[in-house]
Amino acid sequence: MSGLMALVVGCSMVLSAQQTTSYRTTSISGCIVEQPGPKYVLRDVKQLKVIAELEPVVFSVETFAKYLGRQVRLQGRLSSGNEPVVMRVRAIKTLSGFCPPAAAARP
């Protein structure tokens, strides 16, 4: 019986962890940076901190490489309640500016 109880407790912990992450539709701007993995993140242009890890929704992950070194506005669903923050990107729009060299550099 204790094995069954452990299974029930374990399942409820997994479900509660999944429920704490929610997504909201939004758009955010910054610089797309490639990190080892490979994975892509969005960095703030001025403070250079990572805003969110990026996950493509309607295109391949390689599409992010086309926007390296450019300022972009991403539209999609941004997670809350988890670390790191993840953005499920549905659209990318190029903005007029280039990224500062420090923002485009790998960490």
C-alpha cells in the first residue's frame, strides 16, 4: 500500500509543477543570441540580460539564425512561474536597429 501512496504523491507533485507554469500572449523586443546546445535566447538590448529562452511554434529552430545580430520583436506566448522563462515564438519582426556587439556575443 505504501508504494501506491508514493505513486499517488509523486503524480500529484508532477501535476502541481505543471500547473504552476502558465503562458500569456505578448510581444517582446530584444536581440536573438545563439547559445551552446544549440539554443536561442532573447537578450535585452541595454542591460544585456537574458529575457527568455526561445522555442519556435510554426517554423524550425534554424529560423532564429537568420535574425542574429538584429533587433527583433517576437510575438508568442511567454511563460510565467518557471525558470528559465520560455517564449513560444509564433512570429518574428525585424526592427531597424542592430544589436550592440556585447548583446550578440555568447555568454
